[in-house]
Amino acid sequence: METTSLIRILPACLTSPLPTGWDAPTPGFVIEVMPTVDVPEAINLSIQGTEPDILLLDADYHDMDAFGVAEKALTVREGLSVIIIASDSAPDRLRRAMMVGAEDYLIKPLDVSTLRESITGIASHRTLRTVEEEVVQPGEEAAGTGLVVGVVSGKGGLGKTTLAVNMAALVAKIPGRTASLVGLESGDGAVMLNVNPKLGLIDMANSENPEGNLYTAEWLKQFGTGHRSGLTFWCWQGSGTQPAAGLPEDFYNLLFDGFRRTSSVTLVDFPLFESADVAAAVLPLLDIIIVVSSSSDLLALRSTKTFLDMVPEEINQRVRIIINRADPSDMISREDFEQQLEYKVAASIPNQPNIAAEAINMGSPFVLTQPQSDLSVSLRALATSLFKLPPPDEQNRPRKRFGFF
């Protein structure tokens, strides 16, 4: 086992690039950089969603009271540290930074050693998140411990594929984690990621595997398509897929076991299940079953109930109900929804259609293009909980006195 401390940093309102190499790993520490917050109004919401150890705040941002922002941020998250960077080195500004509780006040232009020393200095007196993992070969998960997560719904049009794509992108951005997305649905996943797969799972199923029934990372990779977020996408068929006779009987079992060995989290975007027999054969192969529904109309509730009736009783505990596009105007309350389904709702994802639509048109997940939105923050919290992503816990941490004194 190897244990490494994670320092999670949230950059905010940057007016100039940070020095190259500032976030490189150092012995005992890995710096995990959250997506930059572009406007002061979104800082506190992003803190709640990303749970950083350090807020890196640029005081040169126009029309922003950096000291007021820092003081407020420290009340949002217990144990947070703030590093303020600025061009103004006036002593009164250093005193103000100290008074509001900032750990350090760094003068621009920054050099990489100064910034890294400040970060590691803060980390050295804190209890940080740790990652303890077996040392395995590149591309292989320890002892096949990856999660295979099915994303399903009782009817179309509920945003199932959108959630699958964005959750995979979230996992892929976390240091030490790998994410796979398997699109068994129509092909919308490729559109949302702006990729054009040449081959698909049909090609894999009808090709001779040199490892026999062992689906290795090298074998799977031949039929996947990489994305800039770090995730790898597999679809049912690509632009070069040849006609095939069918699938081997044990294909899904071998495929999912292969993903458990090669990816931390694999999101499988399923089409609608046609029968209880199909559900009974496939669903037990999954570790988590995310059921996407809506509280806006009775048809969505009814179709979700119909699907849940197909879930084998012995795997009911794997089901997680997600209300997507939740809105205060929805006709069905969360309590009534849970009562009708006889399941607890795991999460409600807010309705922000403009953000989702813009991301689809751009061919990039909204968790990357709009990481500070309520939509992204809610989905990040859900993924962290479901997939046991870092941090596993939070502890109260004593605050060090100001860095210059």
C-alpha cells in the first residue's frame, strides 16, 4: 500500500496564469486542482461543492473586495485555508489579510517555488485527505475493485445520457481515478463528447481476443475513444463497424469484469429495458443502478415504477433514484414521489436547461464548461457520495496563525 496526502485547491478570480509547475506532485503530497471559479459570486457555492483545503484568491480581480470574500469563505467551510495573491505589497493590505484569517499573502509576480512552499507549508500542519491504494500495473485497478454503474430510466427524454456523460467526466478529473463511459444507448454520448468512434462493442465481441476470456486494458483500449477530460468512451458501434452475427452469451459479464479491473468507475448508459427477463439477466451484473426519473409529470413516475418492478428483489439495495431537472414548480413532491415508488430519493438535480443545452451544443460536459453552476455542484456531490470519491471524511482542523508572523 502507498499513502499519499491530497491537497485540494480551488483557484478563484485569477487575473493572470499561475506559474508553470506549481501543481506538480511533491513527496508525500499530491495537489488536486479544482476548476477555476471565474466570478466572486460563485466562490462560496463552489466551496460547498468541491470542499477544497485551500482557496487561492487573486485580489487583483476588478471591483472585488478580496478580504471580504476571504472572510466570508472561511465561514462557509470549516478548516479552509486562504492564500491571497496580489500585486499590491502595501503593509496595510498584509495586515488586512491577517485580520480576516488568510494564511498567506503572496506578491506578484509569483514564482513557482514561493507558491509551492506556501501550499506545502499550510499542508504540513493540517490533517489532509489521504489515498491508500495498492501498487498495480498501469491501466489496471487493484484486484478488480472498480465500480460498474448502470444508468437507466423508465422512459426516454429524462436526461439519463447527460448525467452519465457528466458523472464520467467528473471522475476522470480526479487524480488517481480513471473513468469509462459505455454508451449502449443511441449514440448521444458521442455527440455530447464531440467524438467520432471508429469501432464499437460489436467489433470487440466479434474479434479474436488473444487473452481468451480475459478482457485486459490493452484489449479494451483498442475499441474505445479517448476524450480530453481523461475519460474513455465505448459505444455500441462506430463508423467503421462491420455487420456481425451477434454477441457471445457471456459478453456482458466478461466486459463488465474487464472494466472493473481497468477503470475506477465505469458508467453504462443503457437503453430502455424491454422485458423483466432482460433486466433480470443484466442488472445483477452491476454494482450500482442509477434510476433517472422526473417529478414533473405522472408519466415519468409511472414508467419509473414499472422499471423498478423489474428489478430483482435481491439487488434492490443497489438502486439509487435520481430526480433530474428538479424544479420548485414540479407537480409531485419528493415525499409523494418516495411514497409512490417505495424507494428513497438519493438526490435531486436542479433544472438548468440553458447550461445543459449549451454544453451539448459545445460537445463538452457542463461539469467542465460550467463547474460552478448549481447543476455541476449537485452532480459532483452525488458522484462523490455514490462512488466513494475523495475525501472520505472531513475533520476539524486547527487554524495556523498568519504565514508572515
